Amino acid sequence: MLCIKRLAFGLMFLLAGAGAGVAQNFGMSEFRAGILAHSVDEPGPGGVGPNSVVLNLSRIQDVGFDILFTSPDLDVFRWIGSPRPRVGATLNFGGLESMARFGLTWQVPLWDSAFFVEG
């Protein structure tokens, strides 16, 4: 099981690094990936912190990723705000459900800058 997790994490980082070159050929604009954990606040072996309650690293069971594409140059997509199509999956290595997903992603700028200055 540990070998499968390491292989999945390695593949995730390899795909993240290769995403820029592949994006030019298939219309990919973004690759998102991460690890997910279940019930990390429960005590158990492999924890970090006092009494191993703060963060239980042995609960990491999932790898998730999403691939976002550029918005198609179609009238219907412009009419609904030019969303970007996406596909993704969450792969579980703990014997629970793995999921695949697809959908549309809109980007809405909330402010011009990442910094808020009152004045």
C-alpha cells in the first residue's frame, strides 16, 4: 500500500511539472493537485504535535487532481461568462471511494490587488 501511495505522489508531481509543455498541445491552462487526509485531528501513530493530536499524518489517504482547459471560442460559452472546462479525480488508497468529476469553472476577480489598503 505504501508503494502505491509513493507512486501516486510521484506521478502527481511529474504531471504537475510536465503540465506546461502539454498545455500548449491540448488547450490545458492549469493543473491542480493535492493530497487529502481523513480525520487528521484524531490521535494516532505518526502524528505531529503534543499527544499526536494536532496533525495525524497517517490519515493521508487521497490524491486529488484537476486539469483546467482554456475556454472554447463558442458563442454559448461567451454568453455564460467564458467558463473553463475541467476534469479531475480523487483517488483513494485506503479502501474507500475514488471519484471522477468534470464541470465548468468561472473565474471572478473580487478586487484588483491581493492587498487591501484602507485610506
